[in-house]
Amino acid sequence: MRTVFHLDMDAFFVSVEELFDPSLKGKPVVVGGQAHERGVVSAASYEARKYGVHSALPLRTAYQRCPQAIFLDGHPTRYHEYSGRVFEVLNGFSPVVEMASIDEAYLDMTGTERLLGPPLHAAHLLHEKVKQTTQLNCSIGIAASRLVAKVASDQAKPNGVLWVLPGQEAGFLAPLDVRRIPGVGKVTEKRLHACGIRQVADLARLDEAFLEEKFGKWGLALAGKARGLDAGGWFDSEIGAQEDPKSISHEHTFTEDTADTGQIESTLAQLSVMVGRRLREHGLYARTLQLKLRYKDFTTITRAHTLDHATQLDIEILQKSRLLFRTNWKPGALVRLVGVHAGSLAPAEGQMNLLDQDQSDRWRKALGAADRLRDKFGEKAVSLGSAVQGAYRERTHENPAGLPGKRPEPRT
């Protein structure tokens, strides 16, 4: 029988902040930016959650709900470091580990009983080892599928372990709200409620043909999920299998609308660096680059350019993004958001770069060295000179570049 662990660090960003500032313990803390900014909450302490503050909530809304909260920008470099420590611990328990994000992971524990004992015993050993190594709490879900293990770890929070025995998956899921199923967001939840489906048990009782008619292939996946199966969505591949992204993009919302071309282009430079880093991380090259531009009145335009070659070099991404901006921006118009998107991705460079081959090779070596420095010292360690003016702050989020254990094997 297959055995899967899902380990989820408890209030990870906040907990790391508490290690460096113990005075934060027991207080409502919000990580992700300042109360007046336009960003969103990256993490909230359990004390802040009591007031309805949660991840992805606008910071200004979080302040309205909990004005006494302590708002922190966050320290991404610290989170990288502690995520790496967790990953090292996990590697000592299973040869098959997948970091699903900076603070959660799946482990295939099948066949480890002879070394670590029964699943529940192994989970407690892992729980203790993570605490000993990082001084942080985690929760662990155990099941025969990734989906149920993930739901179980959520039910075990905070600082708990929960094992759903084989054959008990449907009964465990039945009383839970359908929103507890990974992949069911607000839109799907609303559609399910319109069909009278509020608990997983309601979903499990429905005929697959009905679900397919209402929701298409996602309906069939929901039917499987209601029975505790790894059906569609995030669970199509095996644990540890790396899948190439279809596109890579980064965007930034300015705290104040701006018409300062220096600030906007500097921000575009930083976004281009981030997109290039992601491309190299996956060993991919982009053939299409796209600019996203949102004005003060929320009017949004996207403009794309197809290259005559594929690239993963920051400087080329910046050149095209900057050209698209200069061509399409209304001079003097206040800009709320800019974004850089890379598409038509492939693992091979294809045609020769516009840069000559020697110069291209030099850039590639330099950028590889820069990526290694960022892995060690954080994203601000190295950047293009043109990115400095924007004073772009690395956003605290769950899937940063250079995530331990998530980088695919380099392509040859």
C-alpha cells in the first residue's frame, strides 16, 4: 500500500520572524508589506487570523480588519534558508521528496517501514526532527494519496499529525466543506453551492455523468477527489516529477501610481531579471515576450512580440520589454501595474541569438554565476544596473525562484 506524507510548516513566514524577534509571539502579525500598501498578505499569525486576516487578502483590508496587527515586509532570504533546512531533514526520511512550495512538501514513504517503523511512528520522528533542526512547528498528514494527505495536514494544524487509514478516505472527507478539496476556489465553490453541493459527501453522492455535464473534465476530477483519489489538478504526476511551465511571468503593482519613466523602466528591468532567472532555472527559452500595462483607471493592455530566436537572457528580455513599453505607453499617463510575460517556451535555444555567440556565451556564464549568488544571498544580491532605481522589493510568496529541492535537473 502506498504511503504519502504531506508536511506543512505552521504559519511559516510568521514563525521565522518570531525566531529573530521573540516579542512578536502571541501577537497579530501580518507578513507581506505595510498596511498602507497595495500588496496582499503573504502570511498571518494565528492571532491575526481570528480577525479574518488570511493570505492573499489585500493589505489595506487586513488593516481594516485588524488595525492593531504588526505589519512586516518579510525577509525572503531567511525563508529560503529555513526552507533549505527543512528540505535537508526530509531527504533523510525519504529518497522521493517534492517541495510543493517554500513551506510544504510531499514525501513518498512507501517501503520505509523497515528503517523508520509504521507511518505514524515515522511521522512523529519527522515532526520532532524538523522542530529540533529549525525550532519551527509543522503539521503532517498521512494517507495513501497526495490529496488526502494534504487535507489531513490541514486538519492536523497547528503542530499535529493525522493519519487517514487506507479505506477510510471517503469517510474522512465526507463531512468537510467542498472548499477543503485542493483546487476548489471561490468560483467553483459558488457553482457547486448552486447545485446544492456544500459538503464533500454531497459531491460523492452525485453521478459522474452529471458532474461531467456541469463541470466538464473538472467534474470527473471532482468525483475522484471526493473519493480521496489523486484525480487531476495538482495531482496528475508522481511525487517529485517536475513539469515544465507553459509560461513564466512576473508583475508589480506600484504603491503609488506613477508616470516616472525611470521608475517604471527600472521596475521592468527587475521583472525581466526575475523572468530570465525562472527560465534558466527550468532550462527553458522563450520565443514570445509580452508586456502588461495597467493604468490608474484600471485600463489594462497587453502587447506581445515574437522574437526571431529564443532567449533566456535578462538583457534581451529587458530590451524587448522596454521597447514594448516605450511604444505603447501614453506619455504622462499614471501607471498602476507593469508585468513581463514569457511564452512559447521550449528547452532548446533554436536559432542564434541577436547577440553574437561569444557575447551570448559570456552573458550566460555571468548570469549563471549571478543565479548562484542569488541562491545563496537572496534575489537582491545581483541585478542589472538599470534595475536599481526602482528600489523593487522582493515579494514574499510561496514559490520563489531557487526553491530548495524544486529546481529541475539541468538540461544537457
